[in-house]
Amino acid sequence: MAERISGREAEVLAALGSRLSNAQIANRLHVSVRTVESHVSSLLRKYGVADRWALAELARSEAPEPGRVIGLPASATTFVGRDAERADVLAALADARLVTLLGPGGVGKTRLAAVVAADAGALFPSGGAFVDLVPVRDGFVARAAATALGVTEGSHQPLADAVAARLGTGRSLLLLDNCEHVIDEAAGFAERILAACPGTRVLVTSRERLGVPGERSVPISPLPGSDAEALFHDRALAADPRFVADPAVVAGLCARLDGIPLAIELAAARGASLGATGLLAALEDALRLLSGGRGGDERHRSLRAVLSWSHDLLDDEEKALFRRLGVFAGAFDMDAAAAVGGDRAGVADLLGRLVDKSLVVHLRGRVSRWRLLETVRVFARAQLSAAGEEDEIEARHLRWAAAAASGLEKRLGDPEWREDFDAMAADLRSALAASGGPGEVTHRLAAALAHLTFARRHLLESFAHYRTAAAMAPHAVAAAADLRAGAGCAHVSTTSNQQVFELLLEAAEQARRAGGTGAAGPSTWRARWRRRAGSRRRSRKRFPVTVCSGCSTTRSTTPMAATIRSWRRASPWHGRGWTDPPWAHRTPTARRGPSPPPGPPRTRC
């Protein structure tokens, strides 16, 4: 039994388990090399082992329990090669607080980063999170990180600050994956986290540097010959255990693929049907057809050639579904795939075939979902445009998004609705952004997305969606009145009383123009405002009552009522006089139907 070790010795032991040198450990722990040597000698004596390598073997069982990096993507395949790169990235994380893995699409940056994060768990006892930025648009980087860490939006705290508060001062790892399309925002977010969290390391994958001071770049190159060939054999044998090939042919094939892991995996998936020699011949034909391309560097042209070649081997039905799946910004379930691709039974079969050919990734969980890797998705989207189907498939995507959002509204009381909303949120947002203008379906999606983000406590986003819905409402006066009243309620925690009051006056005025003569006219709202919000001492507790007074949602079954109940349970005002907004009891038909409502309901004072 080893003697009791100190906290600093436990940190040194954990670092030894990650194969760091004494100099790297000293830099990581901010001590001298001589101090590290002293701790290593003490550990050797206490454990009674001969050298530091024996200590490294003991590290996993004896070191403090490592933190868990949340959300690391699981993989059903083995990780092949990259031993030198793994060591380089671990060393970089020991020396620098921001490390960026640089390389072209398909080179394996995400997989390497996930493996390193798992390797380095002992170095980050406070844990961390993997943040997938592929489906994220500008303005949502902090939101994605908050969702990954389980952080909810506060009343007066920016999301980046809330994320920083969750990470705290402990040693943690934040992995930002695929930053290139939101590079400026990702850079600003990373810089803010590094400034606020002295113990946090940020690991980034991108096609370009973030440009943040102190950033350490680790270029990720294509696989060298031996590793590329090992990867091809591993994936080909997974597809067909009887696969055999001449090593020289495999070497030639991997050389033609430039050692790009994505390209190799796509090729290996066809090994069972074509064999290595047939693969090489087919690939050479495809490269010859695409040799005139000018865009991008040679490596990117080679990857496009592989994708084009793999696409050309699909039958017409597979091609049609593949290009239509390119409309999805994130993961999608079977219903979503059927909505853009055709009947469910046919899509299920075709989707399985695309998974088998490594063009689509199957994500297993409570609900089966699928996704296209970003490089593959961009290629599929280009094929959709070339086929002249972009407008039609975007319209199908919009109709699916509106129906899916409406379905989620009805499930606001279910325990799984948040998980399902987070999984499809990127596509709901992208469908709304691509909708192109007013219309009944667009309005339905905007209104539902406003309600859902309100219930999810994404208050500023909810406010923006309410305003969008008001602008796109097909029955402008009545619908805008309801939705702008909703905007005032959604914005209540994050804006000034005066702005909310003005929104509610606007809603009341529009209701009056629609023919309503109820108690919610402008003069009534103004009187209630003066009576209930006039006292600064009482306004903090009573302001929700002021702007959201109305009929109770206790027994109402409408989606909006469920939204309010969900929000109310999590609200700091719960149990302090909160009552429900005047529109909460109305049915979707009353909010959106062909005839305007008779006016705001009676309210109680």
C-alpha cells in the first residue's frame, strides 16, 4: 500500500499518466523543474516502483478521479494512427491555454480532438464540454456552449458570462469544434472565457486560426502512408471481414486519396463491392473527369473528387435522398428525412444504404438521428442546387420545421421536450432564416419558435422571433397584437419597463383597431402601469403582474399556456404573485385564424 500522497504529488502523477516531460509538468503547474523532479522522486519512493513509466501505469488508478468532458462524440470505429499528433496536442495543452487544430475539411480534426480530450481527462479534474459549432450561425456561439454545459439564461447576465461562471476557476477543457464559419464570434468568445477562467484550456478545430493572442496552432496533415493504409484496411475489414488486397494497390489507392481520412473511409466502404483494384480504377476515372477544377488547393480538389466519385456510384434514388438531406443544418430524425426525401418506408431503406456507404452518420440515442459530416453536407447542398431542386426542398424543409415546432409546443409538459428542441433548434432557425418572406407557414414557424425559445429561457431570441412573427402574420392586425403582447412578456426580464410598456400599448392599440373594446385598451394599460409599477420599491416583485396580468392558465391546455406554466415553474417570481399573460388562454385558432378575435379578454386587477 502506498503512503499517502499530497495534492501536488497527485497533480504530478496525473501529468505523468499523460506522458508529459518534467519541463512540461513544471510549466503546467507553474513550478520549477527541480520541484517536479523532487515530487517524482517522492512518488517513486512511496509507490516502490523503479521508474516514471511505472508511475504512468499507476496514474489512472491512483490519480484523483478525472473530470468528464461532456458531449464528446462517441465512435463505433477504432482510432488509427496519429500517435505523434496526439502527443503534440497534449504537449501544446500543457504549455498554452488556447490550442487550435488546423487542417482542411475531412482531415480528421474533430476525431483527433475528441481522442485528446479523453486522453487528457486527468489534467482537467473540473471536466469541460464539447461544443459542436457545425449547425451554429453567427450570434449563437455562446448559446451553443451554454447548451452543452447545461447553462440557462439569466435575467441580466450575458450568456458568455454565465458560461464562464459555470466553468469557474478550476482546471477545465472547452472544446470548440468547427469554428471556421463563425470565426470572429468564436475568437471573441474564446478570448472572453480565457480572461474570466484562469484554469480553463480551450481546444479548437478550424480551417483557419482564431487570431487570439497566445493561440498555439497545431497543423493536422493528411495521414502518412503507413497510417493511411492501416486506416483503409481497418475500415475495409469492418465492411467485409473477408476483404484482402495487394499492399501495393492499397498504397497506390491511399496515395491517390492524399491520405485524407474522410476520403479513405469513403473508399473503404466500397471495398466489399469493387475490391481494391476496382476502387483504384474507378477513382482514377473520377479524378480525370474532375481534373479541370480550379477552386481551392489541390488537397480540396482531391477531396471533392472523392465525394463526386462516391456520389456517382449511388443509384438515382440514393442520389436524390443524399442531395435533399443537404438541406439540414444539424441532425435529423426519420420523420424529418421523410419530409424532404419522400415516403417513410422508402427513405428508411435508402438512409440505411447511405449509412453503409459512409455518406451519412447514424447517431444512436433515445431517438435515432442522422447527420451529414460538414464536408459531405456542403457537397450534397451543391448537388441539390445543380439538380434545380433547392427551392422545392427548402419549401419542404420549412413545412417540416413548422410542423415539428408546432408538435413541440404541444409537448411542453413532457420531460424530453427540451432535449428534442435542442436537437432540432438549428434546423428550425435555418428554415426560418431561409423562408424568404411573409406567409402562413413562415408565421406559424416563427410564432412556435418564439414560444419554444421563451419556454427554453432564451429570452432575447424569443423576443426577436415574436417580432418576426408579428411582421409575417397573414392576419396582420389581430395576430400582431397577440404576438407583440407576447414579445413584451418574453422581454420582461431583459429590457426596461418603459420598452415593454410601449410594446404592450402597441398591442392594445392594434387590438382596438381590430374591433376590440375590452379592458385592455391603451388607457387601461396605462392606468394599470401607473397603479402597479409606479412604486420603485414594489416594481421588482409586481412588474410581472403588471405586464402579464390576465386569465389563469392553471387548467388551460393550449401550447402557450403550457409554455407559461413551464417558464413560471423556473421563474424567480414563482409564488410571488405571478399571473398569466392575457393571450395565454387563447387557442392557436384564435391567435392565427382567419377572423380576428373580438378583443383582449377581461383581466382581473
